[in-house]
Amino acid sequence: MAAVTDAKTNVAATAPARGRRSASFLNPGLILDAAMAIIERDGPDGLTFRRLGISLKADHTAVLRHFGSKDDLLIALAGRLMDVALEGFAPEGEWRETLLSLARRVRSAALAHPGVAVLVSARSARRPSVLGAADAAIGALRQAGLSVQDAALYYQVLADTAMAAAAYEAATLNLDSDARDGDELAWRREYLAAPPQRYPHLASAAPHLADIDNEREFEALMGLLLDAVEVRAQRARDADANGHDGR
Amino acid sequence: MAAVTDAKTNVAATAPARGRRSASFLNPGLILDAAMAIIERDGPDGLTFRRLGISLKADHTAVLRHFGSKDDLLIALAGRLMDVALEGFAPEGEWRETLLSLARRVRSAALAHPGVAVLVSARSARRPSVLGAADAAIGALRQAGLSVQDAALYYQVLADTAMAAAAYEAATLNLDSDARDGDELAWRREYLAAPPQRYPHLASAAPHLADIDNEREFEALMGLLLDAVEVRAQRARDADANGHDGR
DNA sequence: CGGCGTTGGCTACGGCGTTGACATTGCTGT
DNA sequence: ACAGCAATGTCAACGCCGTAGCCAACGCCG
């Protein structure tokens, strides 16, 4: 039809109908920014190439020139999230503060971008910032008095637990916003309604369960872990002091 | 082509071409079984109504008569996974064993069905079996000597941490199987290649990081948490013994 | 035995990720 | 200066996906 051709030639008159518009006006940083904005606005399921294209005023397939697949895009988002989390981090004086600070940073980043966090959890980003954080964390554990082996093990535990807890919390945040079928609130109400003769402990604890918020829970988790690490470090130091071989 | 009409009439001759085939040959249990089988075979992304239909020898839209949406199906899967995890559970004599057993059950179920676990994580299933487990866990913490408030708090921490850790591990398992772009293995190799002058602690710990397997990490996590809980319970009991008010 | 709710089949719609062909741009070496 | 070429954006199309609407067969209840 003429209309179609008209539209085509019309565009061609004002700007190139095909071929690139200018020297690479799309670039990975721009795309990642747009993607994060879309996720924050529409949730994790709202991120599609087509919407990305609209937001960037480009064809949706143009994004594929910079990220080979949606998976690549998600991996890049994971990297950006980690960079945001660790931006400006430097080890504190006290080993415990260093580790707490790292854990809180991971959680904060996940809560600030819950949609991103849930998309990329367990997608360990290979980045310099992460290497620096790992080095600082292991250094802190060594400073506490742990052996290299123990420092390695507990670093892994602490890092993975912080990531897992942050992703878990982010996942519930996403649910609350886009599928408010009372997945969490009704849950706690159900605890309160538990038959006391059948679930006596649960019934007596239910009122206290109701007023645990996520932050307090996270702090309690990290407190428990760091306390236990401290105890083991103390034991290791004691053993080290009693003659130069342990035991 | 005659073949198409032939096929139709052929089916009509042997069995009804339309309308239901027999009294409700589809039911939720059957559908859930098929869904779990598909996820285990094809991974979490392999679960679609169409494949479910093929596997059940039914039209894919027939499943919607039993589960109003895919979300409903996932929630039902979450419930089934929790039931599998807690099947046959009974509290042990020792409080620590009770809590460890619950955590290991959650992890085992998640690893046995990683695709399901990652689909439904943070989708807390409202089920009797979960209520029973919660009651047993809180009872164990009370038995250890904690106050009701502390038992509630630490129950929440332990339960959520076990679920989060299990889901996290399941997520990495799924990645390893369907996107073997070396997300985990290359990661550890990168640790080994870290420049020692820039990341001294990391470099010295890298060889030990390499031989931490997932199970050891999970056991270390639970060991740390339970140790810390034990210390706090001990403190609470001591305080209780010194005059009947704490402090 | 006649209506009617339940359940399954079919068609269709809009949206998704991804591919392949094509056009335009800007850099390259000579 | 200019041919060649890689990079980058556009377009059309493919095969999936979830789900809505309508129709047909079955079992049940009056």
C-alpha cells in the first residue's frame, strides 16, 4: 500500500530509514541504566527487549548488538549491582566492622534494587570490586586470629550467606509489590491463629514473631555468625599461645 | 489435505474429539507430578503449560481448569516441595539435632528438586507440615534455654537462613546444568589467578577456597549459627540462675 | 429424562527472545 | 582519495509463551 511506502520514504527524508543513526548512540552503560530504571518501575518481569527499545528510542533488536542475549544482559546487571554495593568500600579498623559493613552493603544494594537482585542472585559477578572485597574480608578474618584454612571457609560462608539472605529478602519484597495475594502478611496471621493445644510453642511465640522486621532479622543473623566466628578465633589464638603447635 | 480431516474423524471414531475424555482424568496431584518431572528433566524454564499438556496427553489449556494461572501452579509446587522436605519429620531428643535435622531436610529437598526450589523460593507455603516444623523448632530453642522472645527471633533467623541458603545453592546448581558458561568454576580459577601483591589475603587463601564443597559450607554455616545460639542460651540460663530476674 | 455445572478441546491474541537480511556509517590501509 | 570492511541500527519473521473465549461432551441431580 502507498501508506506504508509513504511512511518509509517520509522517515527516509528526515533521517536515515535504515542503518545506524549516528556513531554508536547506544552503548552498554546507557542500556544498563535504562534496564535498571525499567526494573524499578515495572518489576523484574517488566524487563523485556521491546520495552528497553522503547525506552531507548531504538529498535529492540539493537540491544542485541551490545548484549548477545538476555542472559548476557542479566549478567552485566549483576556486575553493576555488585559495583553499586561495593562502591567506596574500604576496610575498617576492626575486623568485625569490616565484615558487618560488607554484609550491610550487599543487603542495601539488594533492597535498593530488589528486582535486579532477584534476577541475578547466585550469578557471582567476576569483577575487580568483588576481588577487593573478598581480600578485605579474608584479611579481617585473619586479623581476628583464624588460620588461613578457617578464614577461607568462613569467608565463603559469610559471603554466600549475606548474598543468599539479601536475595531472599529481595524476593519477598518483589512478591509484596506485584502479587499482593498476602503471601507474607497472611502468613504471620496464620501463625497467630495456630491452635495452641496442637502447636503450643508456636502459639506462645507467635506474638513475638509478628514484630520481627527484616532488618532486625538480618542483624541478628550477622550477629550470630560473627559471634561464633569470634569464639573460634579466640580458641585458635589460645591454642596458638599454648606451645606453637595447636592442641 | 485429507489427512487433517482424516485425523480428526479418526479420533472422533475411537474417542470423543471434543469434550472431556472421561470423568476428570486430570487432577491436581497428577498435574503436579508431571510438572515436577518436567522441571527435573528440562530445568525450571522447561515448565510450560504446553509441555505439561503434552506430558499429560491433554490440551495445554486444560490445566488451567485446575490451576487458575501459572502462579497458582508454582505456589502449589512450593507446597509440595515443603511436604516432601518435612515428610516423616519428628523432633529428636536433643534440641540441636532437631534444628540440624530440619535444616538438612530443607536443603536436601531443594537439592533434590533444584528447579522447583528456585522457582518457589521465598514463596512461604502455608501448610500444616510447616506449622509442625515451626512448633518443633521453637520448642527446641526453648529447650535450649532461650526466652520466648529470643526463641521467636532465632527461629525466624534459622528458618529463613536455611531456606535462603538452600535456594541459593539450588540456583547455582541450575546454572551449572543449563548455562555451563563456567559461572562457578571459572570463578574459583579467577581467585587462584588473583595478583598476590594486590590481593595478598585472597591469594594466600585461594587454594583453600578451591576445596570447599557445598555440603561442607552448609554444615559450617549451621554449625556457626547453632554454636552462637548455644552460647546465648547458656548466658540466658546463667542469668536466670542468678536470682530470678535476668541481669 | 432434561437441564446444568464441570471439565476438556480448539482457536486466537498479544507479547516474548532471537535470527537473518539489509542499510548506513565511520574507520582502515594504501 | 577511496575501496573495503567491521560495527551498528532497522525491519520482518519465526516459534514459543500465557491466557481468554467459546464450544462440546460427560456426569449428576431433580
